[in-house]
Amino acid sequence: MCEANAYLKDGENEVLFMESVDIIEPYENGLKLMDIFGKQMFIQARIKDMTLLNHRIILERTDIK
């Protein structure tokens, strides 16, 4: 399987955001993620790091405050 888990960077920690991510699309001010079951989530973030061999995607928020 080629899907990966997406984690959200929270300070020094990484919090699981979505499991079994299959598709990531740039979308307006962030990213749209879709898992292997068709569930979609949107987050105002950018990809900070991706290690596909380890099935990990690290996201970093880009929220405008």
C-alpha cells in the first residue's frame, strides 16, 4: 500500500491529523486530503516534510491570525 498518515506539527509535537491519506491537492489557502475510503478534509497548512518510505506527511498550519 502507498498511502501515508498525515501529522500536524504542534510546536515540537506531531499530532495525527488523518490516516491512510491517498491524495493531497493544493486548494485555495491550504490542502485538501483524501483517504483511501473517500473521506475528505481541508486544512490551512503546507507540507513541511514528507517521508513516503516511512508513510509520513508532516503538515504545518498557515492560518492567518
